[in-house]
Amino acid sequence: MEDQVEWSAVESAWPEGLIRDVPDFPTEGIIFKDITPLLDDGDALRWAADALADRFSDTQADRVVGVEARGFILGAAVAYRLGLGFVPFRKPGKLPYNTLSVDYQLEYGTASLEAHTDALSPGQRALIVDDVLATGGTAAAAVELVDSAGAEVVGVGFLVELGFLGGRAKLGDGCPVISLICFGGDE
């Protein structure tokens, strides 16, 4: 995959067990990619944040958007590394101020994302960061929410991509999409 960085390119070998499969979560039939062991490993977390920040260092973003909830962890680290502000995109009812909202389909149901109405300004450039790209519904909703604020998406970055689900196709060709680790698929 052209926009994928393999762990072995940065470290001597991929440490076993840092991304684990959890069957039937959050619903039956889904195999959830749990990144909490990776987050618990300081070197691996540093590698992930640095690799994403390095790949997007030339995008001239103004803000980093992190998608609830694990996207907050990586997005905040990337924002810090790039010296940019951080914008949380949250589930409904979690933000205390006026919000913009978008509804979208997940592989196992429907959901919504919200952002404060003043989180992004027209003309600002946003880098979206999340943990996993699966079917692309959440990422496409984040792009739509940035667009609805009048801002521009300059990149979308993920720790993990489930390539066999084809979510990248929902993001179009308008901006760079980077995944650090890809499981399956043609990409």
C-alpha cells in the first residue's frame, strides 16, 4: 500500500500482541481491533504519533481533528507534535456548547458526530486523525462535518486500516489518506 508505513520500517520487528482481536465486539460477528495494548507501550505509542505527524508535516494544517474516542488519544499527540490546536469530534450530547452534527452508517448500526459550531472556521485546514478505518462511515462523517464548518480537509490519518472492508473508497481522492498498519485488502 502506497500510503502505509510498516512497523518494520521503523523498528526491527512488529511487537506481537500490541493490536489484539476481540471477537463479537461491539456486536456479534464483528472482530474489533483493540489498540489499547499499543497505547500501553510507550515506544509503540510514540512511534504511532510520530509516524502520523511525520507523514502529515507538510500539509499546512491549522487544526487536528480527533474522532471520539481513540482518535482523541492519537489526534492530541499528533496536534502536540505538529504544534497545532486540537478539535474533538464527539458523540451527541457530549459537547457543552452549540454544535454542528452529522449522522452516518456504521458497519453495525448508525451513529452521529458533533463539533462545536466555533471549532473550525471557514478556510481553516484540518487534519483528521482516528484509530481505525473500517467501512469508512465514521471517517466520511468527519470529513462531512469539517466541510459543513466551511473548513478544508487536508489529510486523514489512521493507525489501523481494515483494507478488506474498502473504507478508503468512501473518502474519495480529494486528500491524502494515510494508514500506518493495514490488515487485508488490495491496498
